[in-house]
Amino acid sequence: MIKKVLAGLLCGVALLTAGILIGHYGIEKSGGSTSASWVNDVGRDVDEKMLEEFLSQVDNIHIQENLRALTKVPHMATTAGDEQTVQLMLKRWQDPDSGLDQAWREEYMVYLSFPDPDKPNQVTVVNASNSALHTAREKEKAYTADQNHPDVVQPYAAYSPAGHARGKLVYANYGRVGDYKLLSQNVDLKGTIAITRYGGAGRADKAINAAPHGVIGVLVYTDPGDINDGFMSDINETYPHSWYMPPSGAERGSFNTHYGDMLTPYFAAKEDTYRLPVENITGIPPIPIQPIGFEDAYALICELDGGPAPQDWQGSFNCTYNLGGPGFRPTSAFANSDVKLDVYNYEEVKNSSNVMGVIRGSVEPDRYVIYGNHRDSWVHGAIDPSSGTSVMLELSRVLGQKVKRGTWRPRRSIIFGSWGAEEFGLIGSAEYTEQYFTKLSERTVAYINVDIAVLANAFLRASGMPSLQKVIFTAAKQVKAPGQDSMSVYDKWIQYANRTSPVHGPIPRVGYLTGAGSDYAPFVHHLGITSLDLSYTYDRTKTKARIYPAYHTAYDTFDYASRFIDPGFYAHQAVGRTAGSILVRLADSLLLPFSCSDYAESLEDYLHVGLDLYEEKLHAQHISTDPLKIAVANFRKAATHLDQVIRRSDLANETPLKVRRINDQLMLLDRAFLNPLAFPNKYGYRHVIWASSDSGAATFPGLSDACSRAMSSDKPSDWADVHYHVSVVSQAIEGAAYMLLDVI
Amino acid sequence: MIKKVLAGLLCGVALLTAGILIGHYGIEKSGGSTSASWVNDVGRDVDEKMLEEFLSQVDNIHIQENLRALTKVPHMATTAGDEQTVQLMLKRWQDPDSGLDQAWREEYMVYLSFPDPDKPNQVTVVNASNSALHTAREKEKAYTADQNHPDVVQPYAAYSPAGHARGKLVYANYGRVGDYKLLSQNVDLKGTIAITRYGGAGRADKAINAAPHGVIGVLVYTDPGDINDGFMSDINETYPHSWYMPPSGAERGSFNTHYGDMLTPYFAAKEDTYRLPVENITGIPPIPIQPIGFEDAYALICELDGGPAPQDWQGSFNCTYNLGGPGFRPTSAFANSDVKLDVYNYEEVKNSSNVMGVIRGSVEPDRYVIYGNHRDSWVHGAIDPSSGTSVMLELSRVLGQKVKRGTWRPRRSIIFGSWGAEEFGLIGSAEYTEQYFTKLSERTVAYINVDIAVLANAFLRASGMPSLQKVIFTAAKQVKAPGQDSMSVYDKWIQYANRTSPVHGPIPRVGYLTGAGSDYAPFVHHLGITSLDLSYTYDRTKTKARIYPAYHTAYDTFDYASRFIDPGFYAHQAVGRTAGSILVRLADSLLLPFSCSDYAESLEDYLHVGLDLYEEKLHAQHISTDPLKIAVANFRKAATHLDQVIRRSDLANETPLKVRRINDQLMLLDRAFLNPLAFPNKYGYRHVIWASSDSGAATFPGLSDACSRAMSSDKPSDWADVHYHVSVVSQAIEGAAYMLLDVI
């Protein structure tokens, strides 16, 4: 009986247990959503295995072949060559096996400037009887078939007005305000032509600064000392024998000071969009300007009259750069001759295309990580911009493959942008941000820009908002340096460019995006989107070149890139992997890898520099610096607080609305620094921390410029403007701190 | 045996079943997050039962007692009475049983204007020998103890400059531009004093429009015809015998055209904030101006010289309003006399407080529904603003009780704001939006304003963004009309104010928030936050009063409100319940109750009105209207699309990030209409759909005003501005449409 009872009991226990097991594991909970399939998805973080696999698939040879395809023909904005690259991008991004979810083109009608192919711009030396004693080269000398391509555009200054100027030549160094001032103290500049060298001032400024002195035309060239590490008389020392600029090389460029389509500021440039009257455009040369090669500049400068210019005006030609005249030495073959400048540029509103491609996010499709680069070049544009585009295409190929195979889909959406008409002033990217202003403002996590991917193959150059420093470092540590087995990109970087952080100790130096050098500008300055810009760069101890020597010339070709910039394309690969790791981390991380404490550190740096430079002066004017100090301290406190909230959370298991909330705090932080009224005279600049600054001090730009002006003028209204900027900056920082505090 | 086996089997089945039940319901699933407690919370919608209970608890007697407490003493901004109301709000919102999660005060240092208590402003009729023949009342006549309170401020025009003007009197109707123009064609206005009636133009405009004609001082009064439905000679017909304005009643007011602290535009007015030089302030009277009661106006106007003014200049005094002179009739006792105006106002930067209170949201604390009203009055301010504050306190009491008892907590955070210094130009609310600009922009779902809760007890007046129409209707249908058993607030409303919607058929008319009449303005115009404003109002067939007659006088007291405006406080209760239902629906709905299709309907209305008025003229100027038409059509398509997405979703059971995404699309829609550069001359106006318009046409305001100017001047630059505004509006609408489309 006991046995039977025991057996019955055991049987009962077994049945009960079986029941419990079935009940617990065998039946999905109904009602509520406790069994919802999305519960695990929403808590998923970066898959490091997938990421490693992805990076290993980023292939140098693919990048090389992308570059070859992109640089077959010159592809200046809106030309037939540009259209070929549009088609190439669309084909790749619409590829059924390795394309994106969607890709399309978007067109804008934008104001461009071209030389007249039938009437090339000319620079001649003419004597009193109008005989041409010297004529500058119209095009660069051909060393490969590339330079002979019929679509190679003549070197010219985009947005230089057409015009004909004839006058005595003077040398004006870099064409800065101070250069013309000094010159004008020695020479009557009325009716002269000034020859200037690239560097030291913005392109357009060389003409804008000249005109008030009566100068009627400007020439610009690249001094060998600024690009070739000295004057190379031996032609065998320059390209095609080295990376150095050949004597006929001339840098093209856009000669304007605002970015975006100049006729439609703050509007997308569509067919019927309101356009400014052309005569209302500001920031372009008021007088004709034309670039020439240094061989022609040599022929002119070494013949100039006058006495020796100051030491810092001397370039590297083997002659003395004279200040004086105006005109040529009486002993010169050019004695009494004028320089004649004939510019036939014309402006035209033309259709320029962006090519867009997207991978839809699985969990948060309404959060965007944007990765972009421009597509247009001046000539073949192998380095600028095709090195970046080659890398972008390789990243999109590998990620696209995973998406098409169904093995991966990012948490957030990824948008790739191939911008048009960047060379004319970041036009494609600016129009994009103007057209989709609110949508992008509200949803964009970050913008990654890789334009010139590789300037040289020494180490990584990264610039961006301080909040991104962390993820850049993580990525850089994960990727091997080009040609290195044991060193990472990070290891190389810290060797070349480093600083000591009070918190992190010695770390690589991440730059700030204070200018408008590439398509990050509209994202940073107009939208206030957390952005970064990456490239591989050169060892400054080995060259003084202001940029890679073929920049904006007809020598920036596949041949040049593959032989002199990055043989084997390993630096391209390293940049691609670093950018790719950042991209996937931004797109896939559960918690955005942004550090607001690192932002606090930069604000503290800015504060200290600003106080050192200006505090005494402000106090003398009874302008309190307390609001600034308090704001930065409040920001630090708020950042520390948010870091704590994050540390104490179990974000993978708490409601997905919690991590979303924190991510929104991080994502929108930079938006709090926008003030559309802060810089009424700086088109497109709204980010009060990173705006460009005339003073150049590493502190709050508006405040710094206002202080410079006030200290120089000592006018009460200028000091009032200083006070205004103290309020602009301190209230923006307070506003940013509010974003980091408890949400209620 | 069979029995035993059966018993054993049954027992076994029972045990197994018990086990299954225990296993399924008794044990939380572990691993993953499938057992997470938040899964059900995040999908929860409005609890209609809780809502009904809440509304039933909103009590008329509590509202009455709130009003009594709030109106004990005059509480003009920054006075001792104001501080008493600050303390009252804090006490209520910090109450341990019915308070909010947190409450605190926030202070701003703002620029205010007061009469000198020691030297009252004076208006006198003086003859050639400087004898005063008539002196206007300095204060209103006392009918109850309230008017005798020592803190009753003299009627004055805030921001009128101090000054002394003496000259011949002229009658200038409403003081509009056209009124002075007509007057100046008949009289030399140099050195005159103009008497104007309230209405027809902004307060400050009556002086601003006068000064260019040489007028040196302005009086303003309320004509009985505009407030009392006719001239009441019998004192027994006005308060305290009816709601009508007594003969000595004078409307106080702020005489400025911009809102917010005038010294710190776009900044929070903190101690060290940059302040404009006082002489740079625009939009205030350039000459002294002073309000007087109609008994004094009667004494002056009926003695004026000249011939009969046009019919539409005639008010309701039993005399002819003459145009001419200047000065009094030769037959008048005032013959040859001047009017002398002595204004002793002074300006002062003073501390004004907002009182803030919050209930933290349970699921989405980072989404805010803001409910606010100002606290400051001109005198006792029973109706304006304390009727609204009494309602707000009752809503916060009932909701606070639920929170304190743990029986309810909203999905989203609720922020209550009791704004300071509204009467001086919406200062408290404006400073709040300036201080927390980005935080509020990014997180605020909606702003609900209930200022004057009850003007009269006929029907609901609601104004707001069209997307809110739906939730306003839902709430209005849910609440019984005051004094009605069978009719809802909605039923009454549709009787009095209705329109026929192409989609919905006959519906009550919801107005638009195009002005700056109360604290919604900074939310709508500066932040672009979806807002609404509610009150109960009067039957226009029964009165022509431009506003309730005690408005801004010493008669706006508890006695007045409880005897003539809303005896029994049932209209207050109905407004409170309607606003309360909207508040809880906005805070608790899973899907925000916003209709973007209703927004599309309003844009279509605006488009059609605009095309009817201007299309022909635009085409004659070769300005295409296609961008507008296309933008509105695209918005409609996008709205229809989002409606479909919503219909096809099962939001309670899908990932909470989906409903969040859709809610963000709805919440941020209005932000896309902001353009900080659209109205460079209209301080604080950035919303291109709802900005105020000088033309007054029910269409896009910037475009409409630009068209008016261009049609009148026919200057090419004015037509260019029209084209500019076509682009402003069409690109804003396109930008809004992008917000509603698929997020990628």
C-alpha cells in the first residue's frame, strides 16, 4: 500500500512537474506582448563578430579598382564625366547582390562658373606696341594621356568675373589684408595687376583684399616652397617622377567665401526657387583673377622691379622677390611692359546631382547615420574626391552584400550621400541639408565625411565633435596601420599627433571642424549634427607641402594616386576600415557611443583659452565672465550625471524607450549649440562652438572675434557685441546642459 | 479497479493541468527579456475609466474657492500680491496629498513699466490762464471694497514714456494709420493731443501711428458702444448692477508690439544677460499715452470743435463726434482750452517668477505635455487670468491626488507653468521658451493654454493647430455643457460657431493661433510647438462687447466673476473638464491624438484663399505658384500615407519604438514650419503658417503681407520679396511633408 501510495505520489509529482514545464516553456504567453518577437531585437548591441568579419572584407584591391573606374575621365560637376560617375554610383548601389535597399538621384539647379572653352583665359606680358613678350600656358603640360583628355578644364578661378585687365605687375605675397597694406605703403597700386601665391588667405580673399587698393586683376600660383619642399629646377624631380607638382601645374578652385548655392541661400535650389539677383552675391572676387603654373610665375616674379620684399614674402624661386615697381625692372626683357589678364569665365545655372542610397534600419529606422563624400572633381580627381568615394563604395559593397544576403541589417538607418558640385562650394551637401532641414535635424545621429581618404600614408587625421573621440579611438585601435602587422591605426596616430587629456592622459589629437573645407560643413554648421572627417595624412617632418602637390591639378590621376600616394592602397583600406567600424558602431550600438564628458573637456579648454586671452579686458569693461564659467561648470555636471545614469542602467533589459531617451539626449546635444542669429554676417554658420573664427584662437569663435574687434577699435558698440557673445555662448552651453540632465 | 484507475487518471490530469497552469501563469519567464515588466506598460493606452473618474472629480466649488483665494488682493507682476500668488501656487503644487512630483520657481529679471504712485498720471483741461477746468479721474470709482484696496494700480499705459504734453484735443477714432491720415487731411495735427478709442489697432499703435503727424500725446478710452452695447447714462445699468463697464472704468495694458522681455530678445533674462540699450527698443509709444474712463472721454469728446466725423468714427455717446478743430468748440465751456497730459511712468528691471510643477511620465518621461497660464493680473484679475489659474489648480489637484495615491501616472510628463508678467508682454512664458529652447523644442508634444477660462457662459472657443482639432472634439463631446443635462460642450459649440469641412461635414470652428494674445505665442511662434487655447465665450448675437467689460479694470473681481460671468462656476468646470480631457489624452494616449490630415485641410484652405487673392498678380509677374500647389499636394499625400501606416499597425503589440517613431513624426510636424529668417522684422515669429499678418487674409501670412506690399508699391524689389515668400512657404510645407513620409 505504501508502495502504491509512493508510486502514486511520484507519478503525481512527475505529472505536476511535466505540467509546470509544459506550461512554462511549451505555451507562449498570450495577452500582453510578453512573447513579442521584438523584445530581444530592441535590446541587441553591436555584434563584434559581424563587425570583425565586415572589416576583414574591406578590400584594398576593390578600392583600387573603384578608383580606376571613377577616374577614367575628368568629371567636373555637371559635365558628361560627372554623369558617368552618377551612373556608376547608381549601378553599384542598385546592384542586386551588393547594393543598398534603395538608391536614387536628387537634382538641384545651381549657380556654377566655367571658363569659355572657345576663348581660353589668357595671361600675357605685352609691351607698349602690344606685342606679346610672354604668354602663360593655357593648360598644364601632358605627361600621361590623362592630361591630354579633351575634357580637362583649363586652370581657372571659378566665380572670378570675366574681364580684361592690363597694368603693371606687383608681387603681393599671399594676398592677405596685411600684404596689400604693406604693398600699398610702397607702391601706388591703382591700375596694377597683383601676383599672389596660394595659401595664407582664402582664394577669393586674394582678389577681395586687392580691389580696395585699386588693383584691377590678380594672378595666383603655387610657390614651390609651399608645395614642393623647395624650387625644383630639374624637371625629373616632379611628377611623373615624384609626387611633386610639375612646373605647369596650377590649382583650380572655387573663389567664393560662402558655401552652398549662392543664389538660393537657405533654400533648396529647385527650378522655381527664389534666386538672389546676381549683383547681390557677396564673397566673390570683384576683379578678375586667374591661376597660373609656377613656371610662368617664375618668369614674371623674377623680373619685377623694386627692392627686396621682407623675408616672409620670399618664396623659393632662385631670385629675389621684389616689392616695389610697379612693373618690371628696367633691365628686364619685360621692361616697361604690362601684364594683360583676359578672363572669359561665364556663370550658368546647371543641374547638379546628388546620388543617395539607404539601408533601412531594423529597430530604429528613424535614426540616421549619414556617410558621404562629394563625387565631382576639378579634373580626374583621383585623390580629391575619388579616394574617398572608392572607400565609400567598398564599404557599401560589403555592407550591401550582407543586407542582400539577409545576414545583417543595422539597428539604425544608414544613408550614403554622393554629393555633387562640392568643388564649387559644398553645393550638393548644402542643398541636401536645406531641402531636408527638419527631417535631418531631428533624426540624424551623426555624419561621417571621408573626402580625400588618403593624402599620404603616414597616420590618421580625424576631426570632429569631441563626443565622437571615443568611438574614433575604438575604431582606430581595432584596425591595423597600413603596412604594419603589430601597430594599429591608433598606435601610429598617437606617435604623430597627440595631446595629454586631464582625464585620459596621452591620446591622439582629434581636430575640430571649425571650417568649411568639405561637405561636413552644412551638417556641422547649418544643422548642428555631430560629425567627423577622416583621412590618412603625411608626416609633417618629411614635407612642408600645404596639401598633396597634385591637388586640383590635371595630375591628380589614378597613376599619381597609385604610384605616389598609396601604392597597394593599404592606407585607403585602413581608412575604410576605421570609417567602417565607426559607421557600424554608430548604426548598431544599443547605446550611442558618444561621450558628453569629452565634450565637456573641450568646452573647458575653450573656456580657459578664452579667459586667458580676454578675461582681464572684459572685466575692465564690466562684462562678467561668470555666465561662461557657470555654464561650462553646469555642462560638466550634467555630463557627469548622464554618465552615471548610463552606468547605473541595464539598458539591454530595460524598456527600449529608456535607451532611446538617453540616445536622444546624446544625439541632440549638438543641436542645442545652434543659434541662427549668432553670426548675422557668416552665411550658414549657426553652431556657436565650432563656427569659423577670424581671430583663429582656440576658443568660442563669436566671442573671440568680437573681442578682437573690440580690443582693436575700443568702441562701446563693439564691447556691447562682446557682451552679446558672452550671452550667446553661455546660454547655448546652458541649453546643452539641460539636454543632459534628467529629462524632467 | 477501473474506478481506481479512473481516479488515478483524473488525479493525474488534474495535477498535470495544475502544473501547466502554475508553469504558465505562476512563473515569470527568465532569460531574454520576455518576462520584462515593461512590456505591457509601454503598450498601454488612455484609460477611459480613469479619465471619466478624473473629469467627474473636477469640481466647480473648488474652482470657485481657488478664484477667491487668488483674487484676494491685486497681484500685478512683481508686486507683493504677485508674491502671494507665487506662494499659493507653490503650496498647492507641493502639497503632500494633492501636489505634483516637484514644483519650484524660476526667476527672470525683466524690463517693466509702472506709474509713479507718488505722482499719478494726470489728464486735465486747462485754459489760457492755466486753470484746470476739468480733471480726469485718477482711479476708478469704488463700488466694492476691492476698488479701494491700496494696491490697485492707477489706469496707465505700460511702456508709455513719461512726459508732459499740452495741446489742442482732436478725436482720432481708433488711432489707426488711416484714421490719422484722414484726420491730418482736415486738421494740422502738429502739437495736438489725440483722443482715441480702444479697438481697431494695437494699443501701442495708437501712439506710434500718431507721432509722425506731429501729435504729442494720446488719450485712449473704451467707447461704451464697443463694450457696453450702447451708452448707458443710467449708472444702475453698469457694474455692480450688471457686467457692463462703469463710466470710470479704464482698460490698463501693455503698450508694446513685441512679446518677451524687450531688453533681452532671444535670451533668457538673467542677471548678467546682455541687454539692449533702452534707446534701441522698438515697438513702444514714442509719445506719452494714457487711458481714461468713458465718463471723462464723454466730457472731452462732446465738446470738440469741427464738423461731424464720418459715420464709422461715431461712437455711442449722445453727441456728435466731430472731426476738425483742433480743440474745443468756441461755445464750449472749454473754449480755447488745451488738454494737458502728465505721465510719470518709470521703467525698472525687476524679478518676475514663473512657478513650475511637473508630474513625471512613467513610460516616456522625455515627452512633455505643457499646460500653462499666467498668474499676474493688472488689478485683482479675477477673469484675466485667475479664472484660468483656478481651473489649472483644480486639474492639478485631482491629478496630483491620483499621483500621490499611486493610482495613476501619465505615460508622458506633464509640466504645469504659472507664468509671470504676461500682462507686460507674455514675458514669463517667453523667457521660459528662450531659456529651455532646445529641450522644449525636442520634447514637447503640445502646449495647452487656458488664460481667461470663461469670458461668458455661452459656448467653447478653441483655437489651435489643426492637428489638434480631433482631440479637442473628442474632449468637447465627452463633457456636458454648463447647465445642460443633455447637451455636450461640443453640441453647444457647433450651434454657435461652425463650418463645413469637406471631409468631416459640419463641425465646430477651431480658430488659428496667429497672434500673440496670450502665452501660447512663444510656444507657437518661437518654438513651433503644437498648441491650443481654450475658453468659454459669449453669444455674439447678444452682445457686441469687444471683450468682457471689466477687462483690465479694477472691476475684474471675484464679485464680478461670480455674479455676472459664471454664477455657480459651471462654465469654469466645463472648460476645466474639456481641457483636462485633452491634457490626459495627450499625456496618456499610446498614439498621439494628432491628425495630420486635418492639418492638410487647413493648408488647402490657405492655398485656395491665397490663389484666389494673388495668383493672377503673381503670374503677371512671372512668379510661378506651382511650388505652393505641389507642396500642399505633397503634404496631403504624405498625411494620407501616414494615416494608412497608422491604420495598418497594431501599435499596442508592435515594438514601442514604432509608436514612438510615429508619435515623433506627429509631434515634430510643426517644427518643420519654422524659419528663423522668414520674418526679419517680426520679433519672435518663426512659424511660417501661423505668424501674424498685417493683411489679415486667411492665407500664408508672409506671402500675403508681401503681396499686399507689392500690389500697393509695384516695386520690383517688393515683387522679389513675394517670390521669396513663395519659396519660404512652399519649402516649409515640403519639409513638413518629409516628416510624415516613410522615415527612410
